Amino acid sequence: MEITATRAVALTLDGLKRIRTLKGLLASLLVFNLIDIIATLAVVLSGLAIEANPVMAEALSLGPVIFCLAKLSLVSLGVMIIWRHRHRPAAMFAGGVACAAYTFVMLVHVKGAALASLHSGLLPQ
């Protein structure tokens, strides 16, 4: 199949849109990671919850600073690997799956905050 100049421009623009979308997904992951760190430390250190991820629970047992460094490092490494392969279709898939997983984690934190508020009497029952 011969690629015309018009088709080549269309392919390039489509690729740029995918990369822009992936960039947004990966930026969201980094923001979600920071929110997750803060929320996790708040509920775990206050005794309201435990860290569900066994790897991160072990890091947290070594202290909050180690936990933060480990979480920031691991998520940032994953983001860098996905970005490095941004021109491959699998990168968009991986970014989407990771973002969906972190969206679920954010929903768990919101549900936990709502339950804690109900328990403490901050929200009407």
C-alpha cells in the first residue's frame, strides 16, 4: 500500500494525539501517586487502616520516608518505561490500565474517608 503525503500527515497527527493522551494519563498517574501516598500515610499512621499491598506494607514498616521514596521511585520508574515506549500501542494500553487501577485506588480512599467521616459524626447518617 502506497502512503500518500496526505495519509502520512494524518498518521502523524493521529500519533501526536495518542502521545498527548498518553502524556495526560502518565501525568495523572504521578498526581494519583502523590495523593495515594498522603492518604495512605494519613489512614495507616492514624490506625484506621492497613497498607493492602504487601510490598509497600514492608516499605512502610521501615518508616514513612522509606515508604514515600519506594512508592515515588517505583511509580516513576513505571511511568518512565511506558514513556520510553510511547510510540508502541502497548504503551497506551499500559498507561490506560495503570490509570484505571489508580482511579480504583482513589475511589477506595474516597470511600474510606466517607466511612471515617460517618463514624466520627462529621456527616449526617
